[in-house]
Amino acid sequence: MNLSTMIAKLRCDANISQEKFAELLGVSRQAVQKWETGATQPDLDNIIKIARYFSVSVDTLIFNSDKRTTEELTIDKKLSPQYSSMHAWELYSADLPVEYTQSIEEGKDIAQYEDLFRAAAKLPAGDIKERIADVLFDVVLNAPTQADYPHNEPSDLETIRLLRPDVRPGEGKPDADRLKDKIHGAWMGRICGCLLGKPVEGLRTNLLHPLLKESGNWPMHRYILSTDITEDFCQRHNARLMGRCWADTVSCMPSDDDTNYTVLALKLIEKYGLDFTPWDVSRFWMDMQPKNAYCTAERAAFRNFVAGYNPPDSAVYKNPYREWIGAQIRGDYFGYINPGNPELAAEMAWRDASISHVKNGIYGEMFAAAMIAAAAVEDDIPTIIEAGLAQIPAQSRLTAAIRDVLSLYAEGRTKEEIFAHIHEVWDEYTGHGWCHTISNAMIVAASLLWGKGDYGASICMAVETGFDTDCNGATVGSILGMRGGMGSIGGEWQTPVNDRLNTTIFGVGQVRISEMAEKTWETAAANIKTEQNIDN
């Protein structure tokens, strides 16, 4: 905007005629007219008079580039963030419906506030919406538990342990001759399972299933290839699928949060040792990865670390994703280094999960880590699942959901029936249903059971079912890779990754999968030796 236009705009906005404006400045109406048409420009004295009258800086008047106001106005000036530039995961007010649903599922007695949550969610981003969101957070934080709530779900480790089942399956001494291969298999199994699901992460089954069927990959039995993605398919389904990391277009495993966390846990143990604390994990996160490497609950926790909220408060403060799947994908390494010791694997998982999650969000990581530790010494799939359940509260929603899957398996239900059942219970078309710990843990358990220990069949079930495809493929692959070792993972799955894994971890970059497995085995062997010395 040039000077003439700026003068005219300021005058018109103030509803002042040219005659009146000329009188105020002590000039003729013709002079003002010439300024506004650009025929002439006011001299410096008149520019200063105009700036003072309209309370703008001279720079703003001449260059339209300085947002400074007069000294008198800056006394009451308020600075606000540009909310439109903030990601929803960092802005509590952006997901108030998720917060309401999450709180109700936790048993918080806030049903009377539902209309307020819904109404506030519809407000435009801004200070008013933020202030209302602050009030709603206080409501959630201080809400009593529903009187008839049937579950008992603590977040602290001591109480979690008090509420576990009495039986402890999955414990034992691993076979020293096979342990290195099993750990290598766990790494490779996780990475290949992640690669299978990564290209279709975010796709709901209304698109995923047609893609698999039209490409001759139904039931799913192989990686999805770039040649499966035709322009015709994308046009017919209005799908943006070109350029994703298909198995035939990669030369290694691309970076992914599901694999970053496994490497990050290895580096955490290298720095802090086996006695690391939740505080250590929170500091390590800030030091080792950029903010954008973290999603949902992890991003909210990262924001909280920076703002001075430490574990466990960092998991609670304005974090509507506190029971989502993020922690469940982080526990594998703790299973790797505690073979035959599900309890210690689950404890380490708790130390990690409690910085960003509560209740079932924590249990998901403990469940996964314990199953992996058990898979090092146990072949029976139901027993491996029971070993995971043995480390979390028996009255939790996660336990009830996994017990439901086990019961349907015992009844002889078909693969189609179990996955249809999961889709009935959880809505994949909502972010909360799609990304919750429990919905995805059910898929992991079902894929293990109905896959009957077959690596390829199981990871394909985990992916073709939808929901969080890369996370579930990775967790199922990790458990079965530990159970069966490298020999259980066919070459068709291993070939695309070429023993290499990219990460976004500072100072790490690309790593050799075999080297990560070797380091993990060394830590596991030392850990086992330490435990044996303590027992003796």
C-alpha cells in the first residue's frame, strides 16, 4: 500500500471529509486531494502530523511495514500467538471433542458439560477459545469419578503392580545360543512390519481394501508396490497415494516414529543405564529429536517439558491424547533387553510411558514390552499374550478388551469375525478410535492369535485391518521376530530394507540393523548376568 492510498484509507476509516482533514492539518482541500491521488506528496512536517493524528508510526505511513503504535497505545497492548500457525497437537483447544470423549471413557463425571465442550470446539481459534479451554481443562482435572465406573486404572507403578493378576507366565531363562538371533529377529521383524504398514498409514478401510483387492493382494500377503498404485485408481477413489515409500522404491527403511523410538531407547540406556528415570527420558527427548518427530501425546508432552511441566504432570497437562497408541510403540527395546523377564520389561516401559501417557496409554507399552520379553522364552501365542496381561491391572479397559479377543479365539470365531468385531467396537473414522491404545492392541492380539505364529500372515492381518497400520505391523512383527528369530522372517520381507534404517535422531542418522541388534544383545546378556548374580 503506497503513501497516497494509506492517507486516503486512514481518513476514510476515521470518517473524516477532505475539507475537515485539511482544516485539521492547516492545508487546503486541494492539497489533501493531490496527496490522495498521488499527484503530490506531503512534506515531512505534514507526514509527522498525519502519523500523530492517526496514532501510527511514520514507518507504517510511508513503508506500510512497521506495526509499531504510539507510546500511549503500547501501554495496553497484548501479544497473542498466531493460533492458525500452531499444530492441533500443540493446541489443547483444537481437540476439545477428543478431550470430552477421553474423559468420559476414563470415568470422569463430566457429562453435564458435553454441550459446552461441543460449543467451544466450534469457536474460531483465538484468545476467547483458549480461555474457555482453560476452564474446561480445570473441569476435567478436578472431575470426580462416576459412581458406577467399573474399572480400576491407576497410573503409578506401585498401584499398577498391586492390581495385576496373580499368575506370571512368560518368565524363564532364555536360550543363550539362540538369544542373539532372536533379538536380531525382533529388530528385523519390527522394521519389516512397519514398512508393510507405513505406505498406507492413515488410510481407512474404505480405501485400503479396494486398493488391496484391485492389486491382487487380498487377503494381504505381500508388500504394496508402486506398480499397484495406478493413476486410474487414484482418480476413481480421489486418493493421493503417489510418491509414498513403497517397498520397491526404497533402498532402506525410511525414518518413522515407530522405529525412531527403538533406536532412541537404545541410546537412552547407553547414556543413563538400566536405572534411567522418567525425568531422564523427558530430558533425552528434548536433546535428541526435533519437535516435529513427536506426534499426538508425545508432542503434547514435549510442549509441556519446554513449558516446565515434568513427569508425570507432563502426561496430564492439556493432553487429550493421553491414552492414544504413542506409548505402545515405544516399549519394544525394553522387551529386547529383558528376555524372560516380563516384569522388568514392563517396569522400564512404565518409566518411559509415564512421561506422556496415563492409565491404558501406559498399560499399552507395558503390555507390548512384556509380550516381547516373554516371546524370548515362550512359543505359545496365548501364553505370550497372557504374559503381557499379567503386568497390567486386571480391572482395566485394556485387559477387558484383550480378554474379549482371547474369548472369541477360544470360541473358534473366524478371522473375518474377529476383525469385524473390532470395527464394531471402535470407529476407525474418528481420530480417537483410529489411534487409541485399546483398539490397536486388540488388533495386535488378534493378529498374533489368528496368524498362528506365521510372521507374514500375522503382519498382513495387522495391516489389512486398518487403524494404525504401521504401528500394529511393527508390534506384531517385533513379537514374532523375537519368538522365531531371523529364520522366521522370509527374505521377501527383509530384502527391501537392506539392513539399513534411517532415523531423525540427532547425531545418529542411518544405522545398520545388524549393529543395533548386536548392541542390544550385549546389553541383554549383561542384564541377564547381573540378574543371575543378584539371585545367587
